[in-house]
Amino acid sequence: MKCPFCSHNDTQVVETRLAEDGDLIRRRRQCAACEKRFTTYERPEVNFPAIVKKDGRRIEYERVKLRASMNLALRKRPVSIEQVDSAIERIEEKLLNLAQREVASNKIGELVMRELKKLDKVAYVRFASVYRRHRRLQVAGGRSEQIDSRADGNLPFV
């Protein structure tokens, strides 16, 4: 493992343990050259289904993109990193449980909306307003409209 501080290739594992959820291995490492310590996480490599975009293109699933879109919706909201990580884990688990080689991108959008709705209503509305191309929303201030969803009828904002 390459040291992130001095780029030296010789590092030693000082401590190994399971992360809180048990799905990751956390390793503390020490560089032989600069003697600084750093943490790495290991997770099993899993083959996620390919994502089929609206125009028919197929792209690889990228956890980074999922996290970025959720973080954008959750910006300046009181939601912890651990809560976001758990939501991403649930989305990935659902993707794997589909047991399909390809998944439409709108299916992932629907899964993200469901998780955001559980985490934070404002983030849900933010994501949904962009995801649904500013379709009707229920907003604070008396208007009672809702977001329509093709996946399971309606996902009302409550």
C-alpha cells in the first residue's frame, strides 16, 4: 500500500478490525519511511448491474456518483455521514437483490428518493424536484400537490 503522505511503497499493517457494520475491514497502517499512520478500509468487490440510461447507453454503477447526488440534496441538512452511508448500503443491497445484469437509471432514482424521504423531507423535495424535472410538489405554505412516481403510484410528501 502506498503511503498517502510520502508516496513510499512500504507500509505495515499495525492493527486490523471489522468496521461497525461488519461489512468492512479497517486497517491502521504505518509507513516505513515517514512513520506516519493512516487508515484504510477494505470491502468485498461486488459486481453491480450495469446502468441503462434513458438514451440507451450502458454505464458502470459508481458509488461515488450516488453519494454525490445524495450529498447535493442533503447539503446543509442535519443528516450524519453514517446515515448517508447506511442509505447507500440499503440502495446497493436492493440493486444486488434484483439479480439483474442491467437496471434502468430511473429505478436507481426511485430508490434514492425513497431513502431520502426517510432521512430528510427537505432533501427528498430537493432531489425529487430535480429528478422529476420540477413536476408538482407539495411545498410548505399551504399548497398541497404531490410528486408522481411511475414505480409505485405516488410518493406523497408527508
